[in-house]
Amino acid sequence: MNKSTLALAVAVGVIAQQAGAAGFIEDSKATLGLRNFYINTDNRDSAAKTASGVQSKNEEWGQGFDLRFISGYTQGTVGFGIDAIGLLGVRLDSGGGTNGATSTSYGGTVFPSKSNGEAVDNFSSLGLTAKAKISQTELKLGTLQPKNPVIVTNDGRLLPQTWQGGQITSGEIKDLSLVAGQIEAVKGRNSSNNENLSIGGANARVANSNKFYYAGGDYKITKDLTAQYYYGNLEDFYKQHFLGLVHNWAIGPGVLKSDFRYFHSSDDGANHNTAAYFGNGNYVGNVSGKGPIDNNLYSGLFLYTVEGHTFGGGYQVSNGSSDFPWLNQGDGSSNYTITDMQIQKFGRAGEKTWQARYSYDFAKVGLPGLTAGMVYLRGSDIDTVGSNRRENGNGNSEWERDLTIGYVIPEGPAKNLGFMWKNATWRNDIPGQRDQDENRLIVSYSIPLL
């Protein structure tokens, strides 16, 4: 039994003795989230790019259930509570040959796979979180879903990703929010089991870590200007510093939001000289295209919102010998870049990416709940083994176009019933990568129970 599991067991025992205390029950909430999710990915291109083992077609359809209980706190100087999350995914349609890559030991895009490659009929998990609170400072042990610049929980499939560890947050100082934590394991969005942590490019089955440390904070300098600093360290893989600045400026009838981000990432421990721990990158004279982490990523995103319209553009540069690193076990992940899209991340070594965005909220024309948006990105100067900008002055390129249309019923018996269609197209000339077209159809509904 690891230390966090033991601490959780002790905490749950203490809380159970006080569960009848005022505040614990009165302030508790429970919800049942329902998500019907369909995905169809068409891996296109000629036979020359099929060596990676990716199926020509990935298609899955399922029903997800997300039951959550969030307790209040017991009375006293130190309040105690407990949260729970129960997840169940039921397969409605998917079979062998349509649910993921043939060469991977992980499951498909939505469901885990059986030994014959067919998706399982269902999968489930239960997570418990013990918590304690003093004033505006809160400690949590157990199942977590953190979201900050150095660790982001993925919720892009039927069920969300969860993490195991401990986290403390504090808002004791006006305009300053602080967080620190340690993660020991992750449960993928298509898994019932916890696994250790890794990065893209590493041999995650043998090269992994059970220690990710993070800390940081947001400081509201003025009501319109926020500064951020965060630090993350995946033991034996990488260290990462993040600086951010967000500003809102009222211009005419609208508001201009400016979002500047900088990540500095370097190797840690075994990643410096042990091949199994290497990440993607280090392409100069390296036939494997892998090596120690070395990346500086700069970006700026500008969004102007007026009368329901949001117009935007951004630019990002990924410098250094490696791809941008983040927590990634190979079974679905997210990061805090402005280029984390439906299909790709646009953080490869050397890559320079520009983007354009537009979205509209139809509430302005009498259709509340209806929204639509489009994002287009183009990345160039990508380093690869076969085409390196440092050696021949050019690199590979990629582009992606994402469309989203959503509608949430605003009132009546079916209030909060949501419908969404997400469509994406990705094209590239990167060796070994196949073009993709993808559609997702999502129906969601949340039922309050307490």
C-alpha cells in the first residue's frame, strides 16, 4: 500500500466517525452526468503511411455515466469531508478492427480492448477523495482532477481522466490563489486501472514514474490583469517552468483578451542519458528521433468579443531540440498550450504555428443555448529525422481545421440537455503520419440528485 492510499484510508475512517455532523450532510451535493458519445476517425492517405499500424477507420459509440458526490464539511476549526466519483462506460457499437491502433497494447479511442482486439462491453471505476479545510485552505487526498498550466485533466472521450495523489489549495491572501500537489498514478479516459506516469516518445511500459510534483499560483494584479507562475517536475523525465500573463481590455463595444504563455522544459534524472526515458525530438543526426527534453515554447493568443462574435488569432513557437513535453501515457491526454486541438497539439520541435479563430453565441439573435465556432491552425518548420530545418533550412508542416456546433436547451423539462457536433480535418507531410478526418457526436445531460 503506497503512502497516499494509506493516508486516504485513515482520513476516510476519521470522516466516517463525524459524518453525522452538521454541515457535512446539509452542504452535500450529488449529480449524475450522462454522456452519449460517438466518434468516427478516418485515417487517410496512401499505403506508404500505413507502417505505423493505425487502422484505416476507428469508430466507437458508447454511453457514459458519471456519478459524483461532493460532501460539505464537518463543523469546527478543521472541517472534514469526502468526495466520490463513480464512472461507467457501456459499449453500444464497436468491434475488432474499428477501435484503435493494431500495434498498441492500449485500448481503443473510447473503450479498452480485449486480447482479440475487440472493445470490452463495459468498464468502470470508483474514486474517493478525503478532504480537510481550514479557513480558505483545502487539502485533498485520493482521486483528483487538477487543471493548471503544468497538469491538465483530459475529458475528450466518454469518461474523464482521473489522477491519484494529494493537493493543497489556498486563497488566504486577497487576489492570490495558490496550489501544490503530488501525483502518483493516472487512470486513462479509456481504462479502469491506474498506471504510472510517462511522456510521449518514452517506452511507458518500462520507463515510467510515480512522482509528479507541481506548485504555482495566479495573482490578480488588477481586475483586468492576472500573472501566473507554475512549476512541474515528472521525476526522471522533465522539469518545467511556466509564466503566463492574461489581460482584458475594453475597446469600444467589446473586450480584447490577450493571453501570453511561456514554458521552459529541461531533462530530469534518467531522461538525460537513458534511451527508454527519452522523449520525441533531438532529430539532428539521430535516426531514432528521440532524446533528452530540451524545449522553450512561447505563445500569444488574442480574442476580441463583441455582440456575440469572438474573433481571434495567435502565434506559437516551439524552440529547442525536443518536442514540447507534458504528462502523456499514450492513451489520451491534454496540455495547456493554445494549440491543443481536437486531433493534434502543434508542439513539435522547431514548429512555428499561427492560428485564426471565430465563434458566435446565437443568444444575441434570440437563440439562447446555440453556439458555433471554427479554428484553423498551420504549423511549419517541424524537425523530423528525414527533414531537419537546422541541416537543410526547411522542415515539415501540418494544418488542422476544427468546427464545433453546440446546443444546450436553456429552459423547460429538458433544461441543460446538450447536443454537440465536432468535426476536424488534419493534413501533414510528416514521415510516418497519416492524414485524419474526425467526427464526434455528443449528447449530454446532468441530473441533480442532492
